[in-house]
Amino acid sequence: MLFAWHLYDLMATRLYPIDDRLAMYVDTIQRADRVTPERIVTEAAQWGIRRSRAEETVADVLDRLPDALAASANETAAVPAELVDFVTRRVDRLRSATPRARAGRPD
């Protein structure tokens, strides 16, 4: 299950104008708003994961995230609505950029 504090750990800086850089690079990218599914797949491939497996996994995780986010927000007290909205928009943007979405294939 995706817990709210994990969302906070991942995206807390996006709610505050402190710093927009990730703690780690994703395929040479450090800004969260510039990370794409393709960058995540390329990073995984650099770690030795088959590219086709990485593509499947990234698409699967992105497909599952909306339900996990909703469950987390419903089950955890005091989750800022702004955080849920921000993460929802980010997940939607990432989902629309997957090869599956670009090919028009259903989830």
C-alpha cells in the first residue's frame, strides 16, 4: 500500500518553494518535473533490468498509482489536499506519456 508519508517523502518539496531537485538523479535528470516514464525505464536499464521488463513495470506501477493514492488519502488523517492534487496531476501526466498510452492501448 502507498502510505501518505511516502508521498510526502517523495514530493514534499513540491508544495513549498524551497528546492525542486530530487535527492537522486533519474537517468541524469534531477528535477522531478522533468522525469518521464522513458527516463525511469532508461535508468532501470542502466541498472541491468531488461528494457522490456522495465517498460512493463513502469506502466503497471503508473496504472496502479491512482487507486493507491486514493486509498492512502482516504485512510490517512490530515493528508493535505494540495499534496493529493499535485501527485494526482503528476501521475496523470506520467501515465499519458507511457508508450501504452501513446499507442492508444487500454490500461
